[in-house]
Amino acid sequence: MEWRDEGLVLATRRHGERDAILEVMTEAHGRHLGLVRGGRSSRIAPMLQPGNRVALVWRARLEEHLGQFTAETLEARAGQVLASPLALHAVNHLGVLLRLLPEREPHEQVYAAADGLCGLLGVPRLLAETLVRFELMILRELGFGLDLLECAATGRRDELVYVSPKSGRAVSREAGEPYAPKLLALPDFLHAAPSSPGDTPPMTELMAGFRLSGFFLERHVFEPRALPPSAGRAAFLSLLQVDADRG
């Protein structure tokens, strides 16, 4: 069997003296693993760095086999990842999120969003906003999407400033005010189109977005699967706040 695709490098692990097991998120074949012959060599290893976009050929005798990859670089991002701790933690957390999806199951929109996110590694605030949106996308893909379009109590589509932690539905300011301490904040930027580089949400809104997505990831995904919290996420948020304080 053989297929060709493009993919986003998530990780590699050593296999013997010279080979590597490559983990990628592909456009048409989902999250996939395969053996790369000579993957630890000085010629091949640089193209297998997390965050890089690569052209792939996968071959195996049977579909259920691990198979072998050959890869060529389409877009190298390893320099940005290694130069910025913030970018490094973002890529590590991205891998954690993508591993929540079943292996070899296509998620073309998720792939496009993940690749787009890696294209923003040098723009911290825009990267942060995109990462919040990506976490909410992963929740939707896993069947736990939030309903942020109308108030759960009144059906109104304006003044949506809260989210119910029980239902994951938006709540208007008027309906939610008596219960505000028990509700999650819904930041304004999640009602709007993605920002441009010069017009990103304030840090308070970004952090509210991460609290929102993080609450439901923990409740519906990490805790039921007995998974530890994402260390990359925690480190990313810590550095993001430090950068904001400096700015």
C-alpha cells in the first residue's frame, strides 16, 4: 500500500541507532505514525522537527502495519520553535491536543487550523488567540462543542458574556447576573472573526478564553481519560503572562 499527503510534524522518537518513528498530523489521513529510515541522521533529522510542514509518502504491505515514511520539507519552522520558548510550548501543547483525536481518522479542518497556528509562531498574541480557538475546535471534534451563539435562558443573541459550566451554553448579561460567580466569562473576541496582527484581544480576554476552553477540556477530556494536565499549556500561559507584564 502507498499514499502521498502533506503533514505537520508532531514528534519523533528514537528507533535503533539511526532510524526514527515519526508522528505527524496529515491533511487526508489524520494523525499517523511511521518509520523513517535514517531519521536520526544529520541530513534527515532537521526536516523532522516539530512544527515543520512536510510532504510525505507512506508505504506498507498491509494497511494496519506501522509502515515507512519518506519526507521532504515544505515549510521549515524549527528555527522559530527553537528560538522562542513560547513557540516551543505552543507546539508541544498542539501535539497534546492532536493526540486526543483517534489515530488515522481524517480531520481536514483540524489539520488546516493546526498548520495555520504553526504559521503564527512568531506573533505571540495572535498565536494565543488562535490557540484558544483551536482548543474549542478540538472540543467540537470530540463531541463537546460549546454553544456560544445564543443565551441558554432567553434565546437572545446579544450581550452574551457568560457560559454555563454545566451546559457549555452562552448566557446573556441580564439572565446570568444573579448567578455570575458560578458562571464562566465569555470573552468578546470569541464572537468575532479572527483578529489581525495589529488588533489582537487584550490579555484579560485571552486569559478568560483559556480559562473557558481549559475548564471544558479538563472536565470532558483530560479527567475522564485520566490524562495529566498539558505541561506545554501551563508553560505557554505562564510565559504569555510574563511577556504581557513586560509589554
